[in-house]
Amino acid sequence: MSWVLIAEQSLNGLQFGLMLFLLAAGLTLVFGIMDMINLAHGSLYMLGAFIAASLVQATGSFVLGVVLAVPATALLGMALEVVLLRTLYQRDHLSQVLATFALILILNEAVRLVWGSDAPLPMPVSLSGPIELLPGLFYPAYRLLIIGVGLAVAIFLYVLILRTKIGMLVRAGASNREMALAMGVNIRLLFTLVFGVGAALCALAGALLAPLLAVQVGMGENILILAFVVIVIGGIGSIRGALVGALLVGVVDTIGRAFLPIAFGAFLPPQVASAAGPAIASVAIYLLMAVVLFVKPQGLFPAR
Amino acid sequence: MKKIIFLVAAAVALPLVLQFTNNLFYVSLASRILIYALAATSLNLVLGYGGMISFGHAAFVGTGAYVASILFVEGVTSAWIAWPAALAAAALAALLIGAVSLRTRGVYFIMITLAFAQMMFYLVNSMKVYGGDEGLTLPRRPDLGVDLGNEVAFYYVVLLILLLSLFLLARLAGSRFGRVIVAIRENEQRAEALGFPVYRYRLACFVIAGAAGGLAGALLAAHGRYVNPNVLHWTQSGTLMIMVILGGVGRLWGGVLGAVALLGLEHLIADYPLGWLAALAPNYQQHAGLAVGLVLLAVVLLAPQGIAGLFSRNTRARA
């Protein structure tokens, strides 16, 4: 096992972790501030990817398509919040889970009606080749772009939440909603705004991951669960927790899938190793979450 | 009481009616609905009576389905062994998962039950010996003494198991145990202050529900003569939750009504073309999910008490 492989897999883990962070950041804010379980967050990710696919095709430019898809999805998300989700804040978690589960079904079918089951979103040709980072270490340029965008957004969000007035209001809402309300914060507007930001981040992640994965109906469902795992590990409502949790999950998952089968092969007979390796690797992040919750039932960085 | 006798009589008479109207192939669908009714009822014990929002109930249904199927493949073809084994294995899984999960509260509980179910989903996915992601196909249904290959016989066996389970649930809900469980749901601190070991009561409730879910899983595998990892997928847990909410949370018949309504609706849309709707939207039957989603949304927003709530005079709020 060479250092090149390790470096490559670490970068893959970082790239996956940063994309998870984009999804988890919106989810944790909605969750932390509004105390609202939004299962339809994954559907916004799917919507964002489909919208991006259409816009890229219409404009003929990858960058322009993605950049336009982000505000479009944000607007859709805010419309959804104003029309429907707003009425759910006062309801119990069970109603929220059910209503947003219904929304998944509805949005899945709506996308199928408008676009069909899948849509093409090819990688821009100029970025499809590898780049030599270090002598002997080649890495796909497109994945580097994702890492760059992810890092930039992470820093931007971090500064926005921890260093600005709006961020202060958001944090105030997350740590004590009633008190923030009593201090005269316009919570309704803040909620809609936060929801829009969450939707925009979803669209960005969906559009950027689309060339690597695939744009298809149901693409949001499995990654949604990963995003939930991330925010539960990090502590609900904490943007720092979401970042740490996302990187942990991204790296553990990628490294586990790449190296656990090899590691098992070192001391187990090949048949057992080839069966047990992938099995353990695929449950590794859930084990991680169970352990974290067992030790710290409120996650690593509790917001309250 | 009259309503219950009517419902049971209707269920018993169903195969006869279908035979007279030459629709006997619907008996198999009816069995499937009753099996889901059992699974939803078991979830209702945790969700409705216990107030624990478990988002991983498919784990126990799946455990039961897989244990029964694996036993069959390994040569244990008797349902008298396989079904109790499925029940016991699901109970064990519920004991382990519950012991960890019940230390957390609120949203964290929802998410950790979900995570455990996903863990099981990926585990069975990687069990290459037993089909991996393709699942297991069984040559026939297990042996019970009656010919389960006969759809009508299978239907009555499932109906009997469901009615027995409902009877036990009613007895359980009325017992001291059931009242403590409801008391914990209503006010945990108060129950604790009265000296009830809250954690142990909750765990017992969780295990009983898991065991019943496992039995439903074994029946499901026998019914389809097939099992694949999708019985453990999180959307399956979501579907069971939908049934409970649709039917009525914390109501004895909630799970049954929800399963009948949801699966009935799906099949109505898929099997009976409506002329006027088809004229408006030619392919609407391929989009049953849209209608199910809209109905579900309407129920959550407009009838939080579920279908059972619409028929009951006791409209005391319960959420």
C-alpha cells in the first residue's frame, strides 16, 4: 500500500466530507433553530441537481448553469417554507416526519413528471483530466474543484454564522428560540432566510456531485440519512459540529471502504476478509454515530 | 364492540365473497395487507402507546423475514420452528438496539433508531452467502400442518395471527403495564417520581413491539416466498409510520386501518383506471406516489387523529 493511495483516498474523503457539510449545514440550522425535522431536505438536493442539469444544457455552460441553479433552488425552498413547512413548526416531531416524508413522495413524482427518471449532467471537458499535485500523485481536476468550492463555502458559512449580525441572530435562535423572540428578532423572516440558505447549499452540493454520481429520482434519500448522521454526531444546531461531523463521516466512510478489506486480509483468511471487510466498512459510520451518542448523547458540539 | 364484530366478520367472509364474485386472486393481496397491518400494529405499540418515535422498525421486520428465510434455506422448513425463531431473533435485536437507543431522547432517539436500521440494511446487503443485494428466493412456503400454498388457507392463518395479536395488544394496553407505558408517554418525570423504572418499562415495550414486527417479517417472507434487503430500507420504516399515523396513533385499530387504507389506495390507483382522470393525465397510474403523498399530507394537516379518530366519539387530543 503506497503513500499515493493513502493520499488519494484521504483527498476523496475530504471531498465527500465537504459535500456532506453543504447538506448538513442547512439541515442542522433548520433542525436547531426551528426544531423541525425536514426529511425533504434530500429532495431539495435532488431538485437542485435536476435544475442544474436543465440550466447547464440550456446555457451550454457548466459554471453558469450551476450558478443559476443555486438561487433558483433557494427560491423554491423558500416558497415551500412559506406555503407549507411554516405550518409544521408548532406540530410535534411525528407530524413533521410524516408531512415531510409525504413531501418526498410528492417531489419525487413531480420531478419524474417534469424531467423523467434521470437527467444528464456531464463533467466540463476542461476539468475532466487529472492534475499532478506532487511528483507521482495525480488527482482528478474536477474533484479538486469540488474540494476548493467546498472549503470556500465552509469558510464563508463559518464567518457568516460566527462573525456577523445575521449569524448572531441565527445562533441566538438555535440556542434559545423564545428568548430570541422576546428580544425582538423577526423569527419568521429569519426562518425563511435560513431555509433559503439551506436550499441553496443543497443545490450546490447536488449540482457539484451530479457529474460524479448521477442525477436521478431518489438520489436524495440515501445521502439525506448520511447528513442526519453527520448532524447527530456533530450536535444539532451547531455549524462547527456539522463541519467536524461531515469531515469525520466523509473520511471514515472513504478510508473504511478503501482500506478495511485490505486490513482484514492481513490477518483473516481471504474468503472471510472479502465478505467481512465491505460489510464492516459500510456500517462504520453508523457504528461511529452509535458510539458518539453513547458517550455524548447530545453530540460532539451541543448548541444548547 | 359492534364495530369490531362487524370488522372481524367482514375479514372472515372476505375470501367467500371474493370466490362468489370470481376475484379469488385478491386473497393474496388481502393477506399482504393483513401482514402489514400486523407490522404497523406492532409499531403502534411503541409509537402510539409508548410515545417513542422509532424510525427503525423495518429492522425488526427485516430480521424476522431474514431469519425465517435463512432457516428455510438451511433446511428448517417447519413454520413451527422458523416463525418463533424469527420472533425471538427480532426480540433480541430490539433488546440490543433499544438498550442503546433508549438512553437518548427526542430527535436523537429518532435518528439513532434510524441509524441502527440502516446498519442492519447494509449488513444484509453484504451477506453474499444469502443473496446479498439480490435477496433470497424460497421454493415454497414453510410447513405448518395446513397447506400454506393455498392462498385462502394462508389468508386465514395470517388473519388468526393478526386477531390474536390485536387481542393481546388490547389486553396489554388495559393492563397495569400498559397504563404505566401510557403514563410515561404523558409525563416521564411524574412516572419516574412515582417510582416506576421508566427505562425498563420502555425497553420491555420496545422489545415486545420488535418481536411482533419480527413475526410480521416472517409472514411477509413466507407470503412472497422472497426476501431482499429492501424490507430493511429506511423508507420501509417510513411507510410503516405512515400506516400508523394514517390509521390512528395510539389506537388499537390504528395500524390495521392504516395498512388497509394505504395499500388499498396504492392498488386502487394502480389497478383501476379512472376514465376522466386518464383523460386529464394519461400516465397518472405510474405516479401513484404523488396521490399517496398528497393524501398523507392532507391527513397530517387536517386529521391528526387518523382514520380511527374519524370513527371514534372519544376525540381527546393525542399527539
